[in-house]
Amino acid sequence: MSENKTVAAYPRLCLAYFLQFAAWGSYGFALTGFAMNVLGFKGWQMGLVGAAIPIGALFAPIVGRIADRYLSAQYVLAILQAICAALLAGVGMMATDAASARFWPMMIALIFVGIFYMPTIPLINSIVFEHVPNRDNAPRVFMFGTIGWIAVVLFIQAFFGGGNDNQFFYVGAACCAILAVYSLTLPNTPPQAAKTGDAGKKAPSAWGMLADPKFAVFALTILIAGIAACGVFFGTCFAMLGQRGYPGGLALTTLNQFSEVLFMALLPVFSSRFGLKNVILIGIAAWFARYLCFMDAAFGLALTGLLLHGICYSFLYAGSYTYADQISAPEMKASVQSLVGFILLGVGQIGGYIMGGYLVDMYPPVVRNYAVNADGTVALNVEKDGQSLPAWNDPAAADSAWNMLDLSQYVKSAEEKAEAAANAAKSLDFGLVAKDNTIDSALLDAPELTEITSADKTSSKLTKAQAVQLFSQIQEKLGVASEDGKISLTRAQYLQAQTNNWPRIFLVPAVMMAVAFVFFLLFGKNPKEEETAKA
């Protein structure tokens, strides 16, 4: 390979990696929150929707073998990405709103997304490793995957509803379609078996390493931590951010990736100074701290929990892959890496998504939805055709720097802004009514108030009488004391009523992380610890 061709390959590979993870980022956080908050899926359904792609990943190696034996990697990448584009667009068509959404068809389609998408990650990795002159420089390319994830999330936040409608599926489909075409221009990467003549050889199995106590302790640790980690976090994070009313919910999740870039770069420093056992322990401890932060509704603690992602992911996941590489014999490295991936990304993520979904069902909000009956009365927690409570935006948030995360405000046309202002003038939204973030009887009795509508204009307008009924019933559900039946409801109480019991939900994975930490602290060893002791 000439030096000029090598240099030219870098930008081409970086763009491919950008598109690869932009496709994943388009739905990575938005999917489960959209399923619960918009489509009205129950917690167990939300958990299974999140687990669908990891379930598909369990079957992905069967598809991935084609590239190793029969076709060049770039052609298989193009075929699989084209299939994923069609599948994601199909899911988008099924999920326009709660009335049209069908759980099982979506679930099956998403499983097939996993089956066809997950093999593309090792495929694109093989292309990168084949065409960079120094494999140690591969992270320069991999970093563009994180950049792609961040870019697509901010793009969806600005132009396509921030994960609150089905448009993010089409964005993901577009990324896959573009990569499918672009893959055909990537450097040729023939099947590895064809080059080495090893098509008939059987790779050694890593399962036998479970007989080694050191590896068995490591495997059990990452199994416990893996279930409590990304599956629970990805499955519940966007829903939690949305329920608590934080600004720019989907854009907030990019803090995870910004943090990841920093700590992924620091991982080798920590590994050499503290040893891989301590690196993994630090990662587990960071997950424990993250869930403690999420138990409280304070915005500052939520930001802290998100920013911990760099330590959480890099030190636990990347640290585990490095640990596995050092503990395994040269002829078993690929097999051991596959086993670790199976534990963390397969069993761990599936178990985490399902567990998170059932915890959401176990600790539901006090008020799930409401409906206006035919006679004009308001009913809470209806079984069919219920809608989410109207959003009550914080008026003070408009002056907050964090409000800049709502990127859609910067891309609206003058006509859209004028229309929004006209709609706001016709009726008073919650934010304008309750400037001190409190709704009370005196305010509702004001003669100038005729109707109330959601600050986001997505819910039905309520007459003054219906608003009184709604707030009275919410107050009663919360057990808030009232004087002579008068209403006095703060925004914090209103959000609490429609929010899952997140402290109880996050307590479970936090305890699991504590168990994994203590177990690995007591029984885990550094990969080369025994050899060093003998020497």
C-alpha cells in the first residue's frame, strides 16, 4: 500500500465511521423514551423495544460470517446498511402516533435491525484495521463515530422534533442509505478466510476459560455490572429527562459522548498507573454514582450523572475488553473478545433493557394520562385514548443558558415564529399563567382566563372548568392538603404526579453495581498479577 493511498484512506474511513454511528445515535436514546412517552407503551413493552436490537445482535455473527468467507467487507457492509435503511423507515411508518403504533410488528422489525446492523460494526472495523498503516492509530478513525453520534442527535433536536415524534427513524434510515452507497467506494477488503486459507479451521472456544477462577470472577463481575449498566441507562434515560421537564432532553444526552471522548483518551494513562482491575472498579463505582445522581430530580445532579458517562463506559466496557485481551492466549484473543461482547452487549444489554422496563411498570407515575369525557368532565388514568398531561414549561427557563439546548428555536422560520406567537395570544399556556410556578384557585378564577393549553401546544385545550377539575384531581392523587377545596399546585408537584418513581427504579441497578464492585474488589485480580508474583 503506497503512502499516498494510506493518507487518502483516512478521511474516507473517518466519513464511513461517522455515518456508521450516526445511524445508531439517531435512535440510541430516543427509541425507548419515544415508545413510552409518545406511543404510550407500557414499561415491559418499552424494555423489550430497547432490547430488540441487542436480541438481534445475538444472531448477528451468523450474518457476519459471510464477509469472512465469501464477499468483500465493503460489499457486505453496503448490502446490510441498505436493508437497515428499509427496516428503520418501515418502523417509522408504523410509529406515527399512539393510535397507529403496533407493538409486535415494531418489535420484530427492530430485531431484524439488530440482526443486520450489528454485523456492520466488526465489518467496518475490519476495513479500518486493514487500511490504516498503524493499527494503534485506529482510534483516530473511531473518534469520528462519537462525533457522528453527537452530530445526528443535535441535528434531530434542531430539525426533527428532538425524539418526540417518529422523524428520528427516517434520519437513521437516511444515514444507513447514504452509508450503503458510500461503502461501495471504500478500499477493497477481501474475505479474511480467502486470504489466509483458514476457511475450514475452527477457532478455539473461550468458554473453557471459565474454568480459570480469575477469568470466572471477571466474567461474573461484568455480567452483573453489564445488566445494571447500559441497558437500564439507555432504556430509561430519555424518558426520565423528558418526565422531569429538563431543557433539550435529547440534546442533553450528547453530554455522554463529549465525556466519552475525553475519558477514552485518558484510559491508557489510568490503566498503566492504576492497573486494569482498579480501572474496572472505578468504572463500576462511576455507574453507582451516576444512579445516585439520577435518584434526585435536581437538574445539576442529572448533568453530573450524564457527564459521568465517559468514566462509566470507557472504564467498564473498554477496560473489560482490554482486560480480556491481556488475560487470554494469542490464539484465543478473538474468541475471548467475542465472549466478553456476548456478556456485555448481548446478555447484559438485553437483561438491562428488560429489567428497566419492568421497573418502570413496577413504579408508575401517580397520573399516567387524562381524557375529556363526552360530557366535558375530566378523567385521570383512562385505559383507552388517554393523552399525556399538558406540558408546563418553566417560565424562568427562557432566561437560562441551558435553554439554548432547544436547538429548534434557532431554525424556525419567521412565519413559524409568528404563528407560535399568535397561538400563544389566543389562550394562556401554563407557563404564562403561573409565573411563580404555582397554579392556585385565585389565578384560575381570574376573569381574563378563558382556557388553558399546553406550553408545547400538543395537548387539547382545557376550559377553565376543566382545568379546575384536572388540578383538583391531581392534587387529590398526590395527597396535597387543600383548604376548603382550594387549589394550590406547584410545577414541581405537577411534574411529580406524572413522573415514575425514579429513586426506586435507579436504586436497583445501583445496588447491583455495589455488589459487582465488592465482589471484584475482594476476588478480582489484575491480568498479569499471578505471573508478576511468581517472578
